[in-house]
Amino acid sequence: MNYPTWRSVVSGFALSVLSVVILSAAPVSQVSAQEQKASEKQTRKTPALRARVYDQLSRAQTAGDAGNTQEAIAILKEVEDKSSSMNSYELAMLYNFYGFIYYNAEDYDEAIESFEKVVQQQPIPETFEQTTLFSLAQLHLMRGNYAKSIEALERWESLQTGPIPPKNLVIKAQAYYQNKQYKEAEKFITAAIEGHEADGMLPDEGWLILQRAVFYELKQPEKVKDVLIKLLKLYEDPKYWIQLAGMYGELEREEEQYAIMEAAYQQGYVKSASDTFNLAQLYYFHQAPYKCARLMEQALADGTLERNLRNLKFLSQCWTQAKENEKAVPVMQAAADLSDDGDLDAQLGQIYLNLEQWDKAIAATQKALEKGDLSNKGTAHLVLGMAYYNKRQFVDALNELAEAEKDSSSRGMAQQWRKYVQGEKQSYDAIQAELSS
């Protein structure tokens, strides 16, 4: 049975983790000239931002806010031409404005270069340096520079006197995850979530998605399942029902898998072709073939599933298992017409034999032999032998049974039938001889 494996379940969410975490993190911050001039509280002694530099930076800020990127950069270059007379704080503010303008213009590499120049200037206020380092961590993560993202965060932490905020731990976990350092990623994302919960707060959905992806990469399906249960309780998204069912299947807890998928179906969450087919398989293997057939039939009718060989073949199996041979016949015939080998025609022959439709059984089985590539050729000859017998065509029946005896899988039954048919033929011939005399 093709239960969805835990790798197929999580293949989608693992790829989306980066965007989720970046979008949920704080955006790159602009440190305005006015804000820096107004707030000088700091733990290190830094030079002052002089009025003439402040006025020029304010002009650039005004142009940037109005969307005049080139004008803003031109003003900043005028200021930069006088950099030899500027102190560390003024230079840091200059490069901060470069970075912010490039960021808004989506020129992220130039933004990174500018922000790197900000933190190279010393001394500058610690809060200013931390804000810039956090922006660098985000930008490096977005650009795939994972080691540099971690480096920026660790430099931020070296300036922090209180506890590390969860958002920092999450970005650090994301960087380690993208760098395929999954054990390190697990340590930081778990710390972020547990710390947040200890403060009486709910973890962000994106954090749990990241944790789930990390456990997946560490091949810990039990923990993946636990995170999915939490996601389902906190964020009631239909996809979590489907993914949780898949994880129970991976853990070989089929009863829970069946219950979760059935609950998802009752709530209208089973909509895709793959989910529908998986649920049909669950019905089939949990001894509910009629429900399997009804689900498959509806999905084929409304276009959720294609009328291809796999789906028609499975539907016919469901009807057959449900003892609904008359419903199985047209579906199996449609599937057989799409098949290059004769197996389905052979199965159709057996159904017709059970329905005592001897001519159709013979026609279907002969077609199966003509197509070839049968998984059990001897059984096909056995079916022909039994059909011919019931038509009182004893010679043809014995010929087919002789062919069936050549196959080890059907030899025993073919021999029994051959003896029986020989006896019946002798009795029939005797009666016919007596009638004609």
C-alpha cells in the first residue's frame, strides 16, 4: 500500500521554512538621524552627531521617504566626500542610511555592504550596533550567507546584558537549519519555543514549522508527530490533519492514521488527488472496500482523480473485494483497455466465470493470452478449461487444462479438473451414444 511516507508528508513544509521565518521576523530597521540625535542613552562613550551632518542626512532621509532613491544616494555621496572630517558615529549613520535606501530598493547585497560598514565604525552606541547586527543577520539569512548570519547574531549576543530574545534564537536556528547543521538548529529552535511557552505565550506557527522540519531532517518521526499535534491544536489548518495522518502511517500506527484521515474527510479537508487516493487505500486495507469504491467512484466522477489505469484498476479491486462483481466488470474492462499486458483481462475472465457468463469468460481470457505478459499464465488456461467444460466443449476444456498443468502454480488444480472433466466426458459420450442408438 502506498501510504504517504513521512518524507512525502514533509517535503512541502521543509522547503517553505526560510520564507516563513524571514517574514515573521522584524523587518530591517532604519535608524533615523532624528532618532539618534534624540536618544543618546548608551553604555559606551561615543562622539556626538553634529548639526551640519544631521541636516544632510535628514535631507537624504526626506528624499528616500519620497521614493527618490537616486537623489537620496547623491546627497549621501556628497556627505561621504567629506568623510575625512567625520567621526565614527557620523560615519556609522551615513552608512546606515545607505543601507536603508539600498534595502528599500531591493539591492540587498549593497545593503549588506553598507550595514557591514556601520558596525566597523567604533565607537558607536551599543543599541545602534545591535540593531544593525540584527538587520545584517536577517539579510545574510535571506541571501543564503548562513555562517555570516550566525556570526552577526553572536556578535549581537556579545553586546546583550539580559536574556536572548526568542526571535534571535529562531533566526539562529534557521541559519543552522539552512546550513544543514540540524542538531544545532534543534537546540536553538527548541530553546526559543520552550522559553516563549514558559512566559505564558504561544509559539509562532512559523517557529513550530521550523522545529518540525528540523526533527524531520534528524529522522525523528515521533517528534515530528508531536509537533504536528501541537500545530493542529493551536492553528487548526486542514493540511496538519493530513500530515498528522501520514506520520501515524509512518510510525505504523494504522488505527490512528485511519481515524485522523476519516476525521479530516468528514470535515471536508480531503480534497487533493493524492489525499483522496490515500484515504481510499486506507478504506481498502481496513476492510471497508465498499467505502473505498464509493470514494473512488465519486472522485473519478467529479474530476478529482483521473480516469487512468491505476485509478480504474484500484476501483475495480474495491468493487470486487466488496462482492459487487457487476459493478466491478465495466470498470475493470475500462482499465483493461488501457493496459498493455493481459493481467486485467485475465481477472475479468475470472469474474465472468464466477458470474457464469462462459462466452465472455472465454473471450476475456483469450484476449489476456494474446496480450501476454501474464503474472499467472497457468490460471488463465485453467479459467478457459472450466469455461469450456461448462459449455460441454470437453476437448477444448481438456486441452486448456493440459496447458494449465505446465504451470506449477496451477498444476494441482488443473490435474483435479482434468480427471473430473475426463469422467464427465465419458459419461456424456456414453449418454450421447445411447441416445443415438
